[in-house]
Amino acid sequence: MSAQAGDDPAWSAAAKAALAQADARLARRFDAGARADRLIALRARAVDVQVRAAWRRCIPADAPLALFAVGGYGRGELFPQSDVDLLVLAEPDAQQTWQAALARFIALLWDAGLQASHAVRSAGECTEAAADQSVLTALIEARPLAAGEDEAARLAEVLSPQKVWPPEDFYEAKLEEQRLRHARFGDTSDNLEPNLKDGPGGLRDLHLLGWLALRSLGVHTLDKLIELGRLGWDEAAALERERRALCRLRYGLHLVAGRREERLRFDYQKLLAARLGYADDADSLGVEKMMQGFYRSAAVVRRIGDRLLQRFEEHFEGVAAPEPIDAEFERRSGYLAARVPGWLGSDPAHIFALFAAWAVDPSLRGLHSQTARELAQELPQIPAYTDASPALREAFMQLLRGPQPVQTLERMARAGVLGRWIPAFQRVSGRMQFDLFHVFTVDQHTLAVLRNLAGFASGEPDPRFSIAHQVWPSLRKPELLLLAGLFHDIGKGRGGDHSELGAVDARAFCEAMGLSEADTALVEWLVRRHLLMSVTAQKQDITDPEVIHRFAGEVADRQRLDHLYLLTCADIAGTSPKLWNSWKDRLLADLHTATRLALRRGLGQPVAADERIAENREAARALLLASGHDDAAIDALFARMPAENFLRSRPDQIAWQAAALRDARAGEPVVASRAMAGRDGRDGLDVLVHMPDQDGLFAAIVIALDRLGMSVLQARVLDGPDGTIFDTFHVLPAEQRQAPEPALLAASLARALGGDLSRMLPARRSQPQHLRHFRVAPQLDFAEIAGGTRIGLICTDRPGLLADVARVLREQHLRVHDARIATFGERAEDLLLVSDEHNHPLAPDRCDALRAALLAALDGDKR
């Protein structure tokens, strides 16, 4: 007989207290180092006690109802914040009769603090609902809580493959579900905030293997697959090891989040790392060590999971007759396999031969699962390159010189071979950097850089890289650039300058591979100076002939220049999908072109500013003549421009500016905008403002652009004739999906500048949540240079930062002549050239006042 409902509140309170005590006890055991996979089983048992007790309070023992745990709870796994999924098996009449009692039962669970989700179904309704494979997936793991053997057998029967989802159909459906899930989470095994449950290599991928084993072969644990010959003992041990590691991360995440959370968000990463006992040291943050462990676990789950999925495929489709390729290899169902078991282990050279055979035939689907397993078993036998024979070293170099070298390196990396061959690569495998700039682990970034280089080698023009396909054919030995890409970040995480450390590694490797001194020196220099071109283009004025001359002096020859240009493009574009844009493409292409011309001219004959001005003027004139302007009109338009504009702007920019001036009389304000040539506004816009000068005008322009949703990447502020300004900006929409039409942007900006500029203030915005975990202490540097005082500003990036800085400069009555805005994840690194009202450098007391005002503005935005 069920208990009286009047006692339910007291029961729920007692049950809630008991569960809280159990959770606290399990949390203490977790912090003491107990295995999380055992704790989730113990929590499921603790919940079982309360669920069964609540059932008994509400449902008589002779009622025609059966209660099952399903989903993860059915597996006997409950993390601290997991849902409690239940199935009540009851025929329609019983459902109607016991509706109120079932509602009371569920209410009791919720009042006890259990987030119970439930379904009440008849046997027939279970079959109908299981037409949705996700429902079937939950039901096939049903575990009786208050059900006899007959009810359990009946549920199993209505869900049998004869009734719904034959095993092969289930396999295909789950495979497609996995593909969509991986795509949905954006390959988050390699991203900054990975999903422990649903991301690639996460717990859901392990569950998938268990569901397929259950549905296809009728076994409830992966261990049973060993007896069936479907899984090696070593593979089973590796999957179990990574399951425990992932369980520990997920258990701890639930504890620190205090709610159901499956993604390792920045909010929790440091808290979780500390709770798990990871400590900072000179080389790495504790959080980076924790994340590296996750990435490595995910990689193993994916690697072995792919093998097992291939074996399920063979289970359904049968094993096709092998097709011989040569004496060593054959095709099995489209996969590459060694013909003789154990052949891979007889000689390390056979492993490189395997990858060479794979590279020759692009139609191969991959390695056969048996060969992939043998390869994994033989990994410890692969020597480091320092201990390898000359023949083995030459075999590796032949892979770099052969077909698909980048794909081969990527395959070797994913299989673990590259890390054995180059131990330094293994140290950066799975290594993350706790910032917003590097969105991939070091090894995944390296592979992305190599893939970009492969794209340049294809010969097919890529609109993202305007001249890369033209530069690539100039390389005498492309493998040298691949080696530079492979080693450029290999020194990260060792506590020193990663470029210097990587250069040492690169030289040692090249010498061991028998490369000539000239080739070795090129690779070493590229690794050591791989940031040179990026820093020069983004932080210096590459329209200045002196900047070009200094850069050309460091590069020294055309081969270095071409290699460095391609490596820089590949590196920036491989750091983050959002980092590369048309502005960076144009900067690097311009720097490459200008440096090539400087090298051709000779370092002993630097280009003078007057010569550059004349060249740009004549090139712009040719463009205007081609568009129908005559010489007299062109001369009149050029007279309205400052002379320095012909030094600082490209010919196509000068021609566009002249066209914008054409329809306005001298002295009239001109505000114009254009999208990058051949691109839309999402990739960046140029903005020209030509109008009478007044105090605070630069700040007003920047504030107005910020309010219009535009981020300023570069600003060049020039004095025009007759008391005017001639300012050019390169801007990007803050939301690239909402890029404005250039004409609309110009009109909106003109309207904003037509009002009272002194009343224009920056928009106030809250700092984005993800930036709050990455505070960069403000750094300010002042240097007196030709033309004024250069301010170097490093601080935490945020929306409206430049607008706030411009407001401070306006309040200090300073003039801005140039601004370069660089953002590296959460870190802003801006350079501004300013002067006082008389175009003189700032006196020391004004520098002090400006420093205090800027720091106050930056400090006041911790909102």
C-alpha cells in the first residue's frame, strides 16, 4: 500500500538531504583521488535507493507498472549534475488508472532535488518511439529499477532488431549522427573550449562503440569484443584508460560548475585544473597541462574508435577479397594493408614504406584496421631521428619529396609516428596555450600551417592569398619550407624563446638528415625569424622606404623573402580561422613586392622618399587616365591631396581618393568608403575623411566608426591643404555577417561628423564574458621619433578600446598622425604617433599626464 501523500514533503526533504550527503561524500573521495568511473556508479546506486523508495511510496507492488532507468542512468553512470532518465512501462489502461500516482512519483523526485525526465509508454508505444534511433539508443540500455524478469524480457522483445532498427541500419544511422555531432561542435577536440561529452574523441564517441557492440553483437561491454576477435586487448586497455581520464574531467567539471555543463569553458578551466592538482611551473600553466591531457585522450579515442568502426563495417558488409598492390601491400575493402602479419615490426623502414605506399594512391580510404593496430603496437620500436640509420633518415626525406608530403606528415602525426620520429613534436602534441589568440593546440596549428602550404603548392589561386600561388613556383626545394613549417613552433612550452629553441632543433634535424649547409641555414633562419614579416607588416609603416630597406637588409635575398612570405601567410591563417583577412593579405603582399624591388635594386641603393612619391603619383595617374580623366583634371585633384599621401598610399588608393574628391568643391567635406577590390565589405573597407580640421576630429571619427559597428585596423592622419585633414582608415565590421554597404557607411559617418563633435562620446559596453578570464596588465611606452611621440599600448582588448583611447587623446589636446591597431586574441597591441598642438613631440610632463589618463581609462573598464 502506498504511503500517505501528506508525508511527502518530509520524505522529499529527507531524501534530498540523503542525496546531498552522498554527493558530498563522493566529492570528498573525488578530491582524495578516487576513480571517477567508480564514483559515477556509486552515485547511480545512491539515486537508485531514493528512486525506488519514491516508487514504493506511490505505486503498490501489485500495480501493472514497471520502472526502468534508461540512457546513462541505465548504464549505471551518473555524474554529479546528470539527468535521471526513467521509463515507466505500462499498458494504456494502467497508464490512465495510475496517472495521478505517477505524477506524484515524479514530483517527489523533483522535490528531492533529482532532475528526473521520464516517459510513460506501453510496449507497443516503445516500439513506435524507437523509430527515432536516439530514443532506441536510450532504451536499449534500460536497467530494471522496479520491474520483474517478465517486464524486462518484454521490453527487450519489443525493441529487438526484428521489430525496429536492424543492426546494419542502426550502425549507418549512428555513424551519420556522429558525423553531424562532430561537425556541430566544430572539431572541438582541437579548440579552446572542448565539449567533454559530445565533441570528437569525447565520452559520446566511447558510448557509440558500446551501443554498436550491444546492438550488433549483443555484448554489453567492450571487453567482450576481445573474445569475439573484434578488439585487441591493447586497444581495449587504451580505451579504458582514456575513459577513466575523460570521466575524471567530466566529474570535476560538474563539481566546479555546480550545474550540468559539458563544455570545458574558460570560466571553469583554471578552477578545474587546480581541483585536479595541476600546478603552474616555469614551462606551463597547470591549466595547459590539464588541457593537454584531454587533447591526447581525445586523440586516442578517435584513433582506436575509427579502427573499431571499420571492423563493424566489415561485420555488416563482409571482408572483400584482398587486391594485391605489390609484394608488401594489398587493398582490403579500399583500405591499405600489409600483406604479411607482423611485417611492419620486422624493420622500422617498413613503417615509412607504408606511408609512401599510402601517398601514391589517393583513392585509398585509409589504413586497414588490422594494419593500423599493428602500427600502434610498433610505435615504441620507431627510433628517434637522432638514433636512426642514414637509410631511414633518407626514407623520411623521400616522403617529404614525394607525392602528398603534407598529407603524409598529417597522417604520421595522427598515427603517433611523427612524435616518435621527432620527440620534440610529441612534446607539443595536444599542447594548448591559455589565451584567445591560439585556437588550436600547437600540433594542430602546425598541421594547419602545413595544409596551407599544400594549398599554395596546388597552383590553384586562392582568393584569400593574392600572390601566394605566384610565389610558390620560385621555391627550389619546397621540402625546406615544409621543414620550417614543421619546426616553427616546436619550441613552445619550454620556458624560453620558442623561435630560438625551434631554430636549434631545426638545425640539428637538418644536419642529421644530411642537408647541405645552405639548406640547413635557410630552414634554421626561417624558424628563428618566422615572426619577422608579420611584425614588420602589422606594426611598422611599410610605405616608409627606410622600413623597407631595414627589412630587406634582414631578409638579404629573394629566396629567403619568398620562403618567409609563404610561411607567414600560412602561419597567420593557421592560427585562427578569424585571424586572416584581406587587410593582412594586402599588407604582406605589399611588403613582399616592395622588398623584392629593394633587393633587385640593391641594398646599397635604398629608395628615396621622393622617388617613391613620383612612382606612386605616376601609377595613380595611369589608373585615372584609363578611367577617363584628363591630365588637367588629375593635376587639380592631386593638388588637393597632401604630398605625403603619395608616399603612404598605394596607387589604387590614390586613384580612388581622387575619384572621391572629383564631385566635391575644394573645402567641402568628403567622406567616402570602398570595399576591398574584388571582395565584399565583410573583408574590410577603406574609409576616407577629407574636411576642415578642428579639435577632437580624429577622436570623433573613431568614436563614430565604433558606434557604426566598425573596428579600426589602421588609421593614417595627414594634414591636407588649406587647414583640412586627409585621414584614411582601414576598418572591419565587428560582426562580419552584418557588413554595411560602403555608400551607406560613408553617408552614416558623414551625418555623424556633421553634428557637435564635442558631445560625441564612445558607446559604453560590457566586456565580453570570455575576455574576463584573460586580463593583460596595461603597458605603455613612449618614444620620441621623427614627427612626434610614438605610444606603444598593450592591454586587454575589448569593444570600443580605440574609441576610448581617442577620447583621452582629445581631452589631452593631442594630435594623432598615425595609428596601427593589432589584436592577438585577448591582447591588443596598438601603436599611435601623436604630437602636441604645434606638431612637436610631447614634453615629459605631458607624457606623464597622458600615461595617467590612459591607465585610468583602461582601469575603469573592468566592467
